[in-house]
Amino acid sequence: MFRLLLLVHLTFLLLPQPSGAQEVGRPLPLSDHLATGDDYMGIRLLGALSLQGREALAELSDLAWDEDEGILYSVTDRGRLLHLLPVIEQDRLVNIKLLRHFDLLDETGKKLRKSERDAEGLALEQSDNGVAGDSLLAVSFEGHNRVALYSAEGEFRRSVKMPKVLRDPKLYKSGNKGLEALARHREFGYITGPEMAKERGAIPLFSQTGQRWYYRPLEPNGAVVALEALDDGTLLILERAFSSIFEPLVISLSSSRPTKANTDSALETRLLARFDNSQGWRTQNFEGLTRYRGNRFFMVSDDGGESFLQTQLLYFEIR
């Protein structure tokens, strides 16, 4: 058995690797009380990393896994698209490689202007159809609120038609509370919405096909920072709640089920996990989420470009 494992390992080493690929992960204990492999609420912890060593790893906003290409994509507040490769051993996240990165481009092939490059949400088309090289990346932007399709190298393909209300500045609490989250639902197409409600209360979520639902935050000052749609129609919602440095940062993950029958009403939700940094969690500004394989997922935090914060990557399983 040892000789077989050695042969497999050596074969992997001989496979062509992307030029300049660099391991950028460092093991990260996220809890004072729990370790990798432990169950917590509705999830199982499968490893966490701090991503370090490259300027491109700053301000990650969202993630999306491409099964056909075997690549974990990420977009950033700075208008970059990253190609990452998670290293999974014995069902645990042990490292991650930065393969390459690109600037997101406009219709003319130029780098997006600063006022238009705040990429926040990410979802994929044609990423699990068995065809290599045809994936399209849907990106939602904050500030100049819009959704657009890109190639895997950051080249603009076309705009995505969404409800007109999303272009109305009056929908948003502020210019920095725009289309933070994006998911591609099997029935309703793309789903997105403002990060926070303009007034206190439920946050509206809009579908590409015209439906609207409302998400009631679980915490005071809760904001929708990531969405992920599953094959069965379930919608995962990542919420971040932060009031001030004198109050705890709380990250909540819940599931819901948008349908035609419950449009224009508040979604019923089921809490899967709650991370409160006043209760032994070292979690920071998590705002990206994607399904990996099966019931396993990645979450990523945005370090805001600050040296005192981390880009954290969490691997977990929903039980």
C-alpha cells in the first residue's frame, strides 16, 4: 500500500503545474474551544487557513468553485479575479495555491475604472457540464450596481439583465451597501439584492426573472454578504452583523427556500452556524461563500486591505 501511495504521489508531482503557482495558506485555529473535525451546530469544521504572502490576496469578496476546471475562483474589491487551488488531504483543508490572477476588464478590454471595479458577488454558468473552457463568471458590483458575465481570464462578455429597481440609488442605504451577494438559482436565475435594507427591517432579494423575497436579519445591523444556491433549490444566506469595535462581530449562516408561492414575503430560515467573536471565535469579516463538492463549502473573509486583519478561508460540511 505504501508503494502504491508513493507512486500516486510521484505521479502527481510530475503533472504539469501552473507557472508561478504558490502555496499561500497558513493553518489557522478559528476557535478557542473547537478543532478541525469537530461538529458545531449544523456544520462540521474541516480546516481553516490564513492566506498570506501576495498582495493579490487582499480584499477577497466572494468565491465560486468550477468543477470542470478544478479551480476555486475569487473576486476582490479591487476588481481582480483570482484562480486558487485548495489542497485537501484526508478530507481536511491543509493549504491553498494561488495559481494566477487577472484584472476584470471593461467592454473595450481596459482595466475597470476605480469607481466601477468593486466586485462583490460571484456565481458561475457552465462550470459543471463536462466541457472544459466554457465557464462564464457572473459578477455583481457595488457602487455602480450591476451584474455582468466574464471569461475565466477576466474578459467582459456581456451584461446580465436584472430588474430595473436594482439600478435605482434610492433602493440602497448608501453607496457602499450595494449588490454584495449573488447566487444562480436553478429556477429563478440570478438572485441578488442590497446588502442592507434602506430602513431597519427585512432585506429584499430580487431574482433575474422578477420575483422578490425578504430576508429578516438574525442580528441587529445584520447584512446579507453572500448567497449560494444549491441543486435542490435551497438558498444559503451568509449574514454579517457589526455595529462598532465595542460590539461583537457575528457571522451567521442560514438556509431558506425561495419559491413562487412565497414571493413578496419573508423567507423562513434555519440557522446552521453562528460565529460570535465574543464567544471564543477568531472569525473576522467573512463575506464570501461557495459550494465545493457534496455538502462541503468554503467561506472567505475580506481583510479590507488592512495589515491587522486576515484573509481567512474556512472549509466546512453542512450536516
